[in-house]
Amino acid sequence: TSDHLRHVDSMGTLPSGTGKISYLNAVILGDSLASEENDLVLPSPEFSSQALIPSSDKYIEMYRRSIVDPAGFWSEIASLFYWKQKWSDQVYSENMDVRKGPINIEWFKGGITNVCFNALDRNVQAGLGAKTAIYWEGNEPGQDGSLTYTDLLERVCQLANYLKDIGVGKGDAVVIYLPMLMELPIAMLACARIAAVHSVVFAGFSAESLAQRITDCKPKAVITCNAVCRGSKVIHLKDIVDTALVESAKNGVSVDVCLTYENQSAMKRETTNWMEGRDAWWQDTVPKFPTTCDVEWVDAEDPLFLLYTSGSTGKPKGVLHTTGGFMVYTATTFKYAFDYKLSDIYWCTADCGWITGHSYVTYGPLLNGATVIVFEGAPNYPDPGRCWDIVDKYKVTLFYTAPTLVRSLMREGNEYVTRYSRKSLRVLGSVGEPINPSAWRWFFNVVGDSRCPISDTWWQTETGGFMITPLPGAWPLKPGSATFPFFGVQPVIVDDKGTELEGECSGYLCVKSSWPGAFRTLYGDHERYETTYFKPFPGYYFSGDGCSRDKDGYHWLTGRVDDVINVSGHRIGSAEVESALVSHPQCAEAAVVGVEHEVKGQAIYAFVTLVEGVPYSEELRKSLVATVRNQIGAFAAPDNIHWAPGLPKTRSGKIMRRILRKIASRQLDELGDTSTLADPSVVDQLIALRDC
Ligand code: 6R9
């Protein structure tokens, strides 16, 4: 058995109080406030008694089984889904060790199924046809809509038929560039139904970023809408797509069809730029197709979708997820981490442009037959009470969001929260970055009225679903800790040399052996997949995150250890921002680091060296920031441009980001050894220019 399991076993007596955890400071949910002194928050007996996993004993029993017998554990769960044909006797096969040959992960191979069928047809057949699948809430309060499972199935079938009609078939890519309209999950599911591979691009990405992704995956069609309102701004998405398609055509990738939804509240069709022959209005074409559509049955290992994400170097990576494992894993993690019941109303504030919106707006919840809220607007529009207004309006029971949103609403004061009832809330969730204990406490005490457990879910685009997460009802929580691994997940913490650390420790977070939701490759670049994730610590999947484990076995994520910056929960590669900056004609060189930010978690801080003879100016600063906005998207714009006559480099020419991080965060007494720099005097020059 694994070390982790031994570790869990050694605490097997929880929560009776005879285990390793000291209960001196424990509070029972609902009994009193979680505060600085009370660092353990126990689920209330009422919550635990109704929970799917009511005790740590039950967790330990299931966890043990999942590690000792993964094939048995996961095939029992997978049998709850519809398979046209069962998988082969070998439930999974894996090689996660680069020393033993190519990395290869397969789950339920030979099994024939379809994720859309399981999310929609199966639920309708089970009698959920009249249940609300999606409540849609628009940008303006009062704009709303809803679809039952039967409605959703019909809409998905119409679009699937349309896509087939224009020639999209099994294995073809479709790029989706849509805001949070119901049409976004509809488009994802329609692709899944006909075995097309969707690649959703977050609608905050620039034309250039969109073009880059289109060029990489060569879609048969792009699905978009003409415009969207975000808060009080109107954004012309179709124009962005038009520009991107011109750009990708220059790279030799031309797209034949651009299906455009007319988002009437934002823009009328008459004012929308149009290319005859290529562009089609969704409303004019899709509803003409039949409301039933045969399912394209696929192998469990056939691709389901591609999602581009940022790495520490180079261009964005196309993370590829396949069908069977992703389906089983997202549905199961959703069910247990939120203690899901059929009567729940679930709201995840993430956009479907990110992995959270794939796994936990669309697939995980709908596979469980859940009612999901899709919110198009901004959480602080028309005022910072909007989220709680929506919670009361739809009687939301499960609310899943990001620490950056919690912190930004916390700053607005409790009044915006307490004026709403929120009594429907049952479980809260957090994702995207470590949640700091003070934000955790505010979320717990103020939003959840000290009643609702918080599932702080650690996972990644690459992992497909939750990896380390509380199961509400099972474990006492610690504010700021993601607690323990999900079933079947074996996290290990290693040192520089890749040696597994035991007990209380801190190091690099890796995972030993595969889980069904794991990504299978980076699209078109299996070598980069192996190099980035499996070579740093042979034998393990390397997450890129730092982590410590405390004396009670709780996991505490400490942030990225590579050059990925996490701004408001969005992953941004420093190399991408640097390459945008150096594309500016007056920029000679740039180095980008993350600095702590009160609301966003991290902010982008850029050191910029100008072309010889170009003077610093406010105007130039603005134009550099605009370049990043245009090339990546507004969310990646640097908060700071620090003029740099030179950058600190080693004699071999490597930029020492460690030093830049210290200068950026004003920790000048912690610069460390600068003697190995090719020119140590650049450090003093940078310090002198820090407030210019
Ligand atoms: C799901 C998602 C992944 C990175 C990951 C880590 C950070 C996400 C976290 C968390 C601490 C949590 N992260 N959830 N850190 N606690 N609960 O966000 O995927 O966009 O790929 O980002 O986000 O640094 O490595 P993705």
C-alpha cells in the first residue's frame, strides 16, 4: 500500500478525537464562528448524518479500496453509466514512468459509450425529462430563461444535426467562442453527441490568441455570437472572430463555417459584420433541423475535447481529454465533493471557457441529472450583491466559486451579503488558487452563515477533475487547506531530487499512478506532454504546484513553482506575456513575474528594456499594456511596467527571476546572492527605477 494510505490508516480513528488531530480548537459547524484560534471546523452532526460520505471512517474504507483495487473500484462506478458495449477485461492500463517507455494512460478501453447520451438521454429515460437542466441568468437582472432535460436534449439534437449537415463528423474539431449563454453548453454537448472534438476558447481571449488556437486545431467550424454585454460594456465577439479567421487563413487554416448566435440584448443582426457564404445565423438555421439525432457511439479512449492552457514556456498547450474516463471521473467527483442530491440547485460561477466550466458547469453536473445555473453577467453588476440575489432567486444549494471573487466581494462589506437570505445554501466550493484563511473565514462565516462546509478543490486543466478536496461530512476542515485526496488519487510530495517525503513535509506536488480523468496527451505534441509533466520527477505526474502536508496529513497548496502566474484564478504563462511585450517595436527585452495582489491573488509585473535611445514615457507604458491586451486578452494585462536598463542575468545569459520577484515585491533585503550575475550593478539600477 502507498505511504499516503499508511498515513490515512494512522489516522483511521477520526473523527472520534483519538486520532492524531488535536480537537482542542475544533468547532462544530453552526455552533460558533470559525476564527483565528479555531483551526478545525467540524461538520455538524446534522450535515454528516445526511451526507453521502458521513464519516472519515467511510472515506478511509472507500479510499483504501480505490487504491488497493482501482480496477474494481472504478468499474463498479462506471457500470452506473450507459455503455453500448462494456470495456475489455482490463479496466485500465498505464505507463507513467518515462524510463519504461512512452507515457500512456487508458481507462475503460474497448468500452463503447457517448457522454452526451449519458448526460441527456439517460436522464430523460430515467424520468428526469421535465426537470430543469439549466437556469440561465443574463447580464441584466430580470433577463432569464430555462431548459428542462427534454428541452436541452432537443436543442442539442438540432445543433448536432446542423453540424452533421455542414460536414462535421467524428474526430473533427469545432472551436466554440461564446459567452455564458445556454448555447455554450448546448454546443459542447452537440459536439460530444456526434463525436466532434470541441475546443472552447474563453471569450475574453483576443483575436490573436483565438487565431493561434484555430491554427493549431484546424476546426471545421467556429461557433460564436455577435456580441455580449459584460457589466456595462458591449464586446463585439463576431468582429474578434472575423479578425482571427483572417489571421488563421494567413497561417494556411481556413474555416468554412462561422455559426453565429444573434445575442439580441447586446446587438442587432443588422449592425453585425457578415461574410456571405461563410457566416450563418444560428436562429435562422439550427431550429429547422429535427429534434432527434442518432448518437455517434465512440470508444472510451476517443477524444472528447481539447482545451488550451498556459505553460511556463512557449505557446499554449492543447490539453486532450478522452471520453470514458473523463465522464466517470467528473460525474463522481462532482457527486461526492458537493454531496450532491437530486433536489440540489447548483451554481458554479466559472466560465465554460476554462476547465472548471467543462467539468463542473457542463459535464459533471448534467451527468448527475443536476439543475445548473448558467450566468452570463458579472458578479458585481449592477452591484456587489448580485450573486446573493441569484442565490435567493433560484434557491441555490451548492455554490462554487473562486477565491478572487470571494476577496473582491469581501472588500465591499457584509451588507451586500446579509441583505439576502441565502438560507438555501448547503455546501460552498472554492477553486482556482489557494484560498487564504481570512477569505475562507469570511466565505464560511458571512456567506454561509457558519453553516455550510467549504470544499476547497485542488485540481487542474490536466487532471480533468478534483484531485485533493474535502468531502463535506467526512472530515473536519481547516481554513485554507484542500484536505485529502479524492478516491483513487495518490498525491506525493517530493524534494528536488524526486524523493518522496513522508509525514510533515513540504515540496513539489506529484501524483503516483493514473486516475480516470487524467489528460492523455498534448494535442500534436506528445513529447512536450512527457517532458513537461513526466520527466521532471520520473515515475510521477508533476503538477507544477508546491504543497506541504501538516502533522494531521492535511494538504496545503502553496502556488505554482514554475513560471506560470495565477491571476484571478486564470493561468498565464510568463513567456506568453513576455513574447507579447517584445513584439512591441520599442521593446528590446522583457521579463515578467507574478507579485502578490490583494484581490487577484497574483498580478503581472513586467520588467521592460527599451530599444536603445527610446525614452520612458507614460504613453509608451500604456501602449505596452495595450499590446498585451490585444495579443492575449485583458485579463493578462500587466499591472506594473518597471523600466529596466538591463535585466539580471547569469553569465550564461539566464534571467534570474528570483531576483526580479524580490524587487517587484519590494523585498530588497532578501535579494540573496547576486554575485553570480554577469553584471551585478543592474540590480541597483533596477532598484533606483522602481517607482518610476
Ligand atoms: C481547476 C483550475 C490549475 C492551477 C493549479 C494551482 C491552482 C487550482 C486550486 C489551486 C490551490 C486550489 N489551483 N485550484 N491552488 N488550491 N483549490 O483552476 O485549473 O486553470 O488549469 O489551473 O490553479 O496552481 O496548478 P487550471
